[in-house]
Amino acid sequence: VSGSAVINAGQTTGNFTVTGGSTAGTAHIGVSTAGYSITSAPVTLTGAVIALASGVTVAPGSNATLNVTLSQPAPAGGVTVALSASPAGTITVPSTVSIGPGKTAPDTQPQVTGVALGSAQVTATAPGYAPDTETVTVQTALTLSTVNLQVLTDNTADITVTSTSPAGQAGLLVTVLIDDTNKATAPATVQIQPNQNSATITVTGVAVGSTTLHVSAPGATGNSATVTVSQAPAMTLSGGNPTIGKDLQIQTRVNLGAAAPPGNILLTIASDDPTKVLLSISPTGDAAAGAAGGSASIGLPMSQNATLSAPFYVQGLVSSGST
């Protein structure tokens, strides 16, 4: 036994350590200090102890096995081991588990159920056996929808982060980190909404190369994926850069550097300076554009595997300049 225990001002308790010897039996520990009555308490040293499994983790709403064993077989009549968890609200455990005569473990080990992210202490006690206390951690795990995300420069691609258990009433804030933001970028955080399991992370390709995306969250094991950035195919105008006279127009098309992906996409074509150049999908102009007959931007649908857009018209408004 340690020689003294300190009780701080305003407190009523203090801790000290009792170390068991090599011989079973009972001893008395006496406590005394000035101004208080002397007291003592019996301490029993036994080789019969309860052992709880250590390092148990469980997800909210899921179960995990909590192994209970005895160092010495249960006597005639068996042993009832009482289980309790503190603080309340983090996990639940059965109140008791029975171990039959001559056995050192129950026929069916008890299950611990995760309730909320965090940790709790589980204590096991039984008459004639020394108790044990272990920590059970309630945590979730994050997974990603792919281990290698492909994205083009100046384009975006989505990756989904999923929690193995639904987020609580406050949701789950996931931290997103990309090792090399010169290659790709992503928002610093995404929120998994309350009672949901997943959220979408939008990754933007910056430069050709690869980097790693990491996700983490409080009470969750993190995950990572490789982000590979490839050069986006170049788009060009048929016939190269056109020259247009004032009050005249030319017809041209857009050549894609690679076939359009599945699902129709909308190709947006815009004039940097609408005072010099306007655009139209019709050789007679666009009625909705008014007197000018053209628009600052137009949209052309591109079907899957197409490499050449529908024709459109570029209208010159001034006698000199470029855009």
C-alpha cells in the first residue's frame, strides 16, 4: 500500500494503490489523519479473477462480443457475473452473464451494443472473484467509393465517403485532406447529414500527376484514395482560328480531342467580348437575341462518342480586333 493519499481542499476522496502479494488471504488497511477518526477496511487477495477482453470496438447500432473469462473454474452452482457500463448512453451491456460449474467462460459470450460515438468503462464483478474493468470504444469507419479516382485537368470528379453506421442527430463532419494541392483540390470538409451514411466530395483536377486524398472524422477510422489527374483533351475549331469581316459571319464546328462520354453533355461556347463577336446556332441569327441576331454564348448538345459538334455561326460586329 502506498504510504499516503492526498485529498485536495474541498474534496472528500483521494486515491492510493494497493499491490497484491503472493499469498491469498485477507488483510486490513488502516487510514488515519489529524482531525478525523481512524478507520480500516478489509482487503482480500485472491487468485480467482475475472478477465474482460481489452480493445473492444463497436459501431453505433452494432454489436460486438465482449469475452468474459475466469482464471479459476466456477464452483458448484456456477457463477453469475454482473456487468455494468459507465457513462450511460454510450454502450449497453447485459446486466449479468452466467458461467456454469467447472467452466471458465459462459456458453455464449455477452454482446455489447454501440449507442453513441465515444468510450465507456465496462466493469465485471462476481462473489469470490476479483473484478475487472476494460474500455469499450464506439466508433465508425469511413470508406471511399473508389481507391483510385480519375479526374481531368480543369474538370471535376466525385468520390463518395460512406460511414459504416448512420450519422447521429448532429451529423458527422468529415475532414478532407489532399497531400498535393498543386495536383488536385477538394473542399476541406463535407457533412454527412443526420441519420445518413454518405456524402459526396467533389475533386478538381489542377495539373497532371497523382496525389492522395484522405478522409477522417471524430470517432471514426479514416481512409484514403489515390487521385490521378490526366490532361484534358484539347478542343479546337474546325479550320483553326477564324478571321471574320464586319457584319459578316462564318460557319464552324468544335472538334473534341476525345469522344464524348456516356450521357449527353452540353458544350458551352462563349464570346469573351460580345461587342466584337456574337454566336448563333442559325445562319439567320437567333430570334431571341434581338436585333443583333446573335448571343454572347450558346449551348450545343453532344451525344455519346461524338467528336464533332453541330455547326454554329460566328458573327463579326467590328472591323478590327480579336476575342
